Amino acid sequence: MALLRTYIGRWGLIAMLAALPVFYLVRDLTHGYQAGFLHGHPVIQHDLSRIGLNVVQGLSNGAIWSLIAIGYTLVYGIIELINFAHGDVFMIGSFVAVGLWGTFGLGLSTGAAGIIGGLLLTLIVTMAVTGSLNVLIERVAYRPLRNAPKLAPLITAVGFSFILQNVGLLWRGGSPQSVNDLVHQGNTVFNISGVPIERGYLLALATMIPLVFALGWFISKTRLGRAMRATAQDPEAARLMGINVNQTISLTFLLGGMLAGAAGLVYALYQTNIWYFQGFKAGLIAFTAAVMGGIGNIRGAVLGGLIIGVIQSFSDNRLSGGEWTEAVVFGYLILIMVLRPRGLIGEETREAG
Amino acid sequence: MSERRVGEPSGWGELRAQLREWRAAVDSRLPTPPRWLGGRWSRLLAAVLIVIGIVLPFAFSQDSGFIDATIKATALAVMALGLNIVVGFAGLLDLGYVAFYALGAYSLGWFGSDFFFKAHVHVLVSGVAAIESGIHLNFLLILVAAALICAIAGTIIGLPTLRLRGDYIAIVTLAFGEIIGEVAVNGTDIHIGGGMTLTAGNLGISAVDSPYFPGIGRFNLLQLRPWYWLILGILFLVLFVNLRLRDSRLGRAWIALREDEVAAVSMGIPLVKTKLQAYAIGAAFGGMSGAFIGTYFTTVNAGQFQFGFSVLILSMIIIGGLGSIWGAVLGGLLLGYINYWLLPDVLNNAPSKIGLNFQLTSVQFGIYGFLLVLVMILRPQGLIPERRRKLEMTAEIGAQDAELGEPMATQTSGVAS
């Protein structure tokens, strides 16, 4: 019976996730879609290029969610805490990045070399800032509660989330602000059979992929990475083996915060607008992604992020203009929790049973 | 063997003695309440507080801003009592409590205004409400309806969380709360026939009916005392139910589930029923308070139903002391006053006085977040701790447990497991 549920759960989840794209794919092919106007007449096409565009947009959105989701998954993997403030660390990352552009004098008139150099520098500084911020939050809000019931750090996490949001609110005001489109993210770089690939898409994926591989290398190959894995498996035993558990946990928060900072920079470049509330929604979406992939699992977080990105893109572009997107994403979250709490490729945890 | 009774298998006397020993060990570790809180004095204190509560509005004018804040704070205290059942008693961290505020308020919007203008239903109402189109029920009936709707919604929200534990419950309830908020905003797109929509979105259902009671008349916002006594009555009712529930079989079942789910279930506590009852009852109180807030604010607006509200209510019961009924009331009133009186009326312009360019109300949630962190770190058991919780939350006990070889933090409570 349990075995049955396992398989129904996995395939049920996959079928559920595929439902939206497949529905629109069939619809585009059979009913066609309006691709534009030619001499005042609507042009109806019956091909896959619109679906392709949705998917590509979704993947690049998803790359950002992936970076954030890894932060959730790393922290959850090691101390079984939903780091509620993580989304807001991402938001602070965006704000710091945009602030740094001003400091470095990056503007629309800066040359290509200047932009690339400046953005790399921004990336490094932003990652350092958000990483340290995350470590600081852990030190102040979670470490003193290491032995308290698990409810306690979750509540301080919610508290810190609100503190950071209000820092953002005081920093840049209550409404979304548009920022300089430094990389001209809307420019088409090349076409793949009618699907225009814009700079923004490439940028998001080109930031995410190397970072994820670097993280994978760090965790699987280095000594500190091994300490992280050991601590995640059994903190008590890890301590007995001479691992400094507190330091390892700080390291985990540092890595998660750094990735959130990178995501913040990419988000600012790609969406070209930032506001203090972006972190709350991004955090929930990324958390959904982490759960979808299987929490505690980095590959799962990346996969989940990309899938959520695609679902979100379909919902934004096809389902009445995005106003229901949040409900769709959370609906999926609840369905995952019901069908398969351990996610697509996750292992069974005690919490999710 | 001396205690062996007739017909009892051998060895049971020893077992009983062992059990008594454990029981004594547990009792000795439970902190005793301070003397002034026990027995006669607490009853006297409660009586005095109740009397003060009832006569309080006579000390202020009918349209006093302080009474206005008190009414709102009391309504929030009712919500805190509702959430306390779910989070405090049953240990199910609910981050989507705003859903029940929304549903309660919409119950009022639906059944106490001309929003469903195609319908003509009037039950025990007077004045404009008796003539207008729409559904107009007496406020008490709306309270019942709100409680019922929220209880059903609470059960539905509770169902998917039954298999889950800990943080996952928090996330699922949060997701539900956000979905309901989104439905409230986009409800203008949901047509239910006859040109009517489900909600009025951010425009709000306004001109909702004020409460009307035969013999008292219709309430109006120029005379706040009746409103005050109404919400005070609701508070006393909810408080009474809470106190009775806590000591009931159901209440003890909740606490048992919170402390150790596996042990509780193996002792024969029906998991599904008990948990769902917690969700349903907690939600019902939230709905009643939501309906009251709806009529008091004279509008039901989708913009009110934000995640921040859930956190505000959660902060109340955390600050008051999780699982503690008096703590929930105190925390509710405290944060209610901070929210509706201290920040907007007293301290709002304080930052500008020291040269900062913002208003305190704009960062109110940051302040609550700060309070949450502060309380959790400095006094995790809250202002008026519940006996059992205090034990769990304080560090010395954790150390004792470590000495005993079983860290309590890893084996207690549904939330904490």
C-alpha cells in the first residue's frame, strides 16, 4: 500500500505538473494562436513557438527561483528549519546590487567592458553582503534557540523576515521602483526555430548554472563540504568526529545567502524593477520549488525551481494575465504536500512522512 | 508485592509503584505557580478585571479614540484566543489564520449588506437593512454563519496537513491563507450569476449593516459603548469556551498530541478528529471576530487580508505565552493597543522628531517582527507562560533533560518533533 502510494505519488505529481504545459501545447497545435497582425488581419499559427517562448521564459525565471530554493534546501537539510527570512535576504541582495551600481557609476551609458566588469564586481560584493547577512541572522536569531522546540526558530525567522522587509521599505519606499536596464535584457541574441532568446534569459541561466556546479563541487569534493554533509546526516555524530558543527551551520547559511545575493542581482537586471515585497513572494515560490524537488536535495531544488518557473510562466502568460499565478503556485504546493510531501526526488523525512 | 490486589497478575503492584514514582518525578519538575495567582486571589482578580472591563467606557466619551482602539484590540484578542487553540493547545503552527478573518468578514459582507443584490432575504433587521435588496441577517445570525463557514473552511484547510508535521503545516496553512487572500482580491472575476461576483476585491463591500438588536436599536459609530460591550461579550464567551475546553477531554487530547503525537495516538486519541476539531474551533472564533471587525470597519476590503495579519495574531499569542489563555488575552490587548493606539496616535511621528523621515505605522510589522525575535530569545515562554510550555521552553530544563539522556526538545510536541 505504501509502495503503491509512493508510485502514484510520484507519477501523480509529474502528471499534475505537466498538466498546464501539455494543455496549452495541445491547444496551440489544434486551435492555433494569434501570432500578430498582417495587413490588419490576425495571423493564426499552429506551431510550438509560443509554447517554446513560454518554456524559455519560465526556465530563466526558474533559474532565479532555483538559486533561492537552494538556500532553503541547504538550511533545511542541515538544521531542519524553514529559513523564512531567506526570501528577504534575496530582496536585500537586489537592493544592495542596485545600490552598488550607483557606487560603481554603472549607468546606461557605460561601455560593454565597464558593464561586465562592474557587474562581476557587484556580484561578488552582493554575494559577500547577503552571505554575511544570512550568517548574522543565524547567529542572532537561530543559534540561541538551537535546543528550543522547533517552533521557536521558525517564529524568529518570520520575525526577521518582517524586519528585513521593513528595512527594505525604509530604504527604497513602499512601491516598486524601476532600475536601469543595464544589460538591455530584452534584446534578442538569437532565435531557435522562431523562439527569440533574449539576453535576460541567457543571463539568468548563465549565472545559475556555474554557481550550481560550483556549489556541487564544493559540497562533494572539499573538506568543508564533507563536513556539511556529515552535519546534515547526523549533527551529533559529526560533532563526535571532530567537526565544528556551529561553524558548519554558519557556512551553510553563508552559501545560501551568497546564492540569494546572486539571485537578487540577476533579478534586478532581468526584471528591471525592485521593491521591498519581492522577497516575500519569491521566498514562497522558491520554498515551493525546494519542496517540489524534495527538500534537503540540491538537484531537487534546481529542478523544482525550473519547473515552478515554467508553471509560473504559463500561468502569467496564459491564465488571465498573472493575477492567479500565486494561487496556482500555492495550489501546487498544497497538492504536493498531499500527494508526495517528500517531493520529486527527495528522500523520506520524518517531518513529511 | 504488598500492594497486590485480588485478581491482579503478579508484578502489577511494582508497576504501579514505578508509575507513582514517575508521576512524582514529573510533578516535582513542574513549576508551581506563584501564590498570588492561585486560588481565591485569582478569582478576585478576575472579578475585578471583569467589572473594570464592563464599566471602562463610562470613563471616556462616547466617541473616544481610546475606546475605539480598545474595541479593535479586544476583537484581536478574540482572534488570538482562536489561534491559541490551534497553535497553543494543539501545537499546529498555523500561518494562514488571516483566512478566517477574511471568511468571517466576508460572511458579514455577504449576509449583511446589499452585495448580493438579486436576493431579498431579511431576518430580524430594521431600518434601511430591512428595505434594501440583498441578504440581511441579524448580526447574531451572521456570527453563527461566520463561525460555521470558518469551521468548515478550517476543517478543509486542516485535512491536507494531517499527514504532515512541524514546519510543513505552517507552509500549507500559509499557502491556504495566501490563496484565500488572492481569491478575495480577484473575486471580482468570479461570477456567481445574476451579474453578482464573489467579492468586491480591493474596492471593498461597503455600507455593511451595523448590528441591530431588538430593544437596543441599531449601533452607530458615533456611540461606541454598545460596540464595546458587544465585543466584550464575544470575548467573554470565547474566553469561557476556551477555559472549559482546556480542561476538557478534548483539550487534554490536544495537549497530549502537541507533546508527543506518537504516544498520544498509541494511547487511543483519535488523531484526525482531534486535530480537525482544533482547526475548526480555532477557525470559528477567528470568523466571529472577523465578522465583528467587518461591521465595525463598515467595509470588507480584500486589502485587509494580508499575511502580516496572521503574523500579528501569532505575535500576540507568542508574546502572551503559547498555550496560555490569559497570555493570549494579554498579548492580544497589548499588541492591539500598540497597533491601533500607541503607533498611530501616540508615537507615529516620533521618528520625525529625531530627524528621521518616516512614520512608525509604515514599519509596524517590522516592529512586531522585532518583538517576536526579542521575546523568543529573551523570554520564549511568553509573558504569562503556560505551566507545561514554560518547562519546554526554558533552557535549564533542556539541560536537565540532557543529563537524563533524553533531550526534551527532540521528543516533545507535534511541532517540535
